[in-house]
Amino acid sequence: MYRLLIVDDEDHLRNLIANQIDWQGIGFEITCARDGKEALEVAKEFRPDALLTDIRMPFIDGLELIRLLKVEIPGLFTVVLSGHDEFDYAKNSLQMGVTDYLLKPIRPSMLISTMTGLKEKMDEAARQQQDIEHIRLQLEESMPFLRQQYLMMLLHESQPEALIRQQFEYLGIELVGSAYALCLFDHSSPANPADRFFTYFAVQEILKKQFPENAVCFFDNAGLHYIICGLSGEKHEREAISALLENAIQTVCSRLSLTATAAVGSDVVSLSCLSRSCQTAFAALDGRVVGGKGKVYDAKDYLLKEDAVFRFSFQNAMEILTRLPFEQPDVFCLKLDALFAEIRSQNCTDITYLHIIFADLISNAHKILSEYKDSAGSINGNIYHELFSLKTLDEMQELASQYIMAVKNQIDAERSEKQQSLIGQAHDYIDQNFCDSSLSLSNVAQMFYVSPSYLSNLFKRKYNMNFVEYVTRLRMEKAKQLLASSALKTYEIAEQTGYNDPQYFSNSFKKYTGLTPSEYKADVAGKQTS
């Protein structure tokens, strides 16, 4: 229901208009005034949405009344009543934004039609106002996001200072200074991924408390926080900013149990140069690759390494890894530590380059494992995901070292199992064929597709004797058994135990037992009769 103020100095006409029309049916609540002066007083309390007024009135005429009321009620809709001789007034009223006008004498049907049309226009205006209000509310709700998006854009592209100031005013950003510096604040992820965005906002609030004046704080989708600081040029201002960031790191650690690292970019003289400060801040933040987390890094200590060249010998690394199956664990650990020391000596803060180096080490270690273990399968992609999420050299070194040593343990276990199987098979073969005079280390090694030296080493580790000593023991024990239980001649026993030369057999037997074959046989016989 809209409020309508009817103003006419003719009582009978005013009463006729008020009483002959079903105003509520049209959509209006009405009140009346006898002239412009009274209308101004009534309007103070009634606050009309629309005005139906005569043009010719004493004290204050209709056009002046419209002008005065529109100052107080800017959205007022107006319809004027005029006679034929007041056409010039009617033209002036239209110039003042009057919605419509009616000529006297007024017919009720024409008045109803005009006011019904006015109601429709007021409804449409109300809808438009609602839409505008809705857009305004949406804009107000979106303002933090719009600020963040604009500031992110500003960090990656340069814009004229005047345009930036215009946008800042529109977005409600207050930032002044004779210079500016961008700071970065990065932190570890929460234990529960569901708490990620809560954590981002919690860190944001901590930073806002640390930088309450002349600074803008925001964060990106990855949870990296940015602080743009306006500088006054005072001495030690950068040190003060670093101190605030250190406090924020400690607060985030104590309240949220997170590890944080910060960086201060170089000073720039205008907002249009913020992208440069951003570049240097990222270069400084990379200092944690070597220096570790939980610190504040200042761009003045870190030059942009756009032309820096880091050299790492991938071939040398591969040569070290090829020794993975053969070196003792403690020896191999020393060589691996030396490799990591070579990486660290370059003082490389290029995180992407370091990720590639350590990914190559992990990949080659797995390739070597596959050569020794058929069931090794493909490498678990999670280790690469974990590797590329790491931000310090210490973390990458620890991950790669653990993986490579785990691979070595698997290879050692696999080789030990194969060796046990090989030595068992060789043992069975020798036990069955030691009486063969052609039996030798070389032909047994050839039988099992290994080198003689490798087989010899296995025998030494397994039986604490070499191959010849092992075969000799088998032959001598067999000879003792035959001498004690058969009537075979010495040369016959020599042949049955793998000796072509009876004399060589006798010498070997005496060396093994301290007795000649004849003495041994007599000794056994004497013990049996006694």
C-alpha cells in the first residue's frame, strides 16, 4: 500500500477526489491538505510516496511544493492538476520530473486510469529498487573477494598509479605511504584437511592483529598469505616488519600448532611496482630451501637468481646408485651423504630444480630395485606427491634417503634369499657329484650361471671355508667310510672319491687325518677287535 498526499485549495474538489474513488482498491492510503503550506507540514509525518496536487494555490503553488518535497523525499511520484489556461505550468511540471498531469474538470474514470498507471509505475520502480538493493548486498558480500582478486592481479601486472587509487577507493582499501613492501607468510597444512579454510582465516586474523594499520592482508587459494605494507620511510622500518612477522610465526605455532615461514620483499616507490616487490619476496621465501622453516627472510639478503646456473652431475649420482646392491649399508650411507653434500654446496634455492634432482634419485633407485626384484612393480606415485609438496632441502634429503635405503634393504633381502637358494642348490649338487674327478669350482659356477669368484665368496660366508676345502672334506669323509667298511684297495677308494692319482689321494688323506690310508684302515681294524 502506497501513501498518497492530495493537495487542492478547492474544498469541494478535494473532497470529491478523496471520497469518490476507491483508493484502497487501487493501492493507496490517502491524506489531504488545503494548500502547499499545509502540505509541507503534513508530509513531515505522513511521508507520502506520491503527490496529487493542484498547480494554482495560495502561499505555495504546486510546482514550488513539488520542488520542496522532492528535496525531502527524492523518490516522490507526482501528478498535477491544471486547467486549460495553465498549460505553461504543465510544461514546467513535466520538466521537473512530474509523472503525469490531469486537466480540469476531472472525470473519475480518467483519474482512476491515471492513478492506476501511476501505481504500476511505482510497482516497477519498487522492483527495480529491490533489484538494486539485492545487487548492492551481493556486492557488499563479495567485496572481500573482489579486493583479493584485484590485489592478486596487481601483484602480477603493472597498472597506472591513478587507476590503482581509483580502484582502491571503490574497493574500500586504505593504504598510503612514500614506499611499499609486500610480505609473504606461508604455513604448514592442518592435520585434518577439513580444517583447511578455517586455518586460512585463523592465520589471516592473526596477521591482521599484527598489522592493524596501513597494511592489507589477504590469501590465495593455496593458503599463501600476502601483506602489503605502506612505508613511511622511517629508519629500521623493515626490521619492525620482520619483528611483526616473527611474532606472527610464534603465534601461529603456539595457537594452531603449525610451522610458518615469512619473507619481506624489497621496497618499491609506488603501488604500480608491487609486482617487483612480490618477485623479490618469493625469491627471499625460497631461502627456506636451505635455511629451513620458521624464520623470516628479507629480500635484501637474496638476489633474484634469474641468471643463476646450478650444476648437478646426474651421471655421477647414477654411478653411486649402481653400487646400491653391492656396498655395505654403512659404506653406501657415506657415499649418499657425500652426494647430498654436493647438492647442498651449490646453495640452490630453486625448488623446482631440487624437486627434479630428488625425483631422479628416487626413480633410478626404484629402477635398480626392479632389476633385482620381479615383484617391485611401478613406483608409488604418492612419494612424488609428497616430494613435490616439500619446501626445504632437509625435508627432500630425508625423504630421498629413507626411500633409497629402504630400496637397498629390499635388494639386500632379495639377494640374500637368492644366495641362500643358490648355495643350497650348489651344496646339493656337490654332495651328489663330489666323487666326480672333473668336479671343479668353474664347472659348478657355470652350472648355476654365476662367476667362480662369486660362488667361492658364498661358500666362504656360508661354510667358513672355500670350495676346494669343502669338496676335499666331503671326499676325505667318504674315503674314511670306505676304508673302515670295505675291502677296497687304496687306488680303488681314490677312484671312488674323485682322485685319478692314488699317490695324490694318499698325500691328501694323510694331510687331512694325520694317517696314511693303510694306517687309518689298520687303526680302525684294531679298534674293532679290541
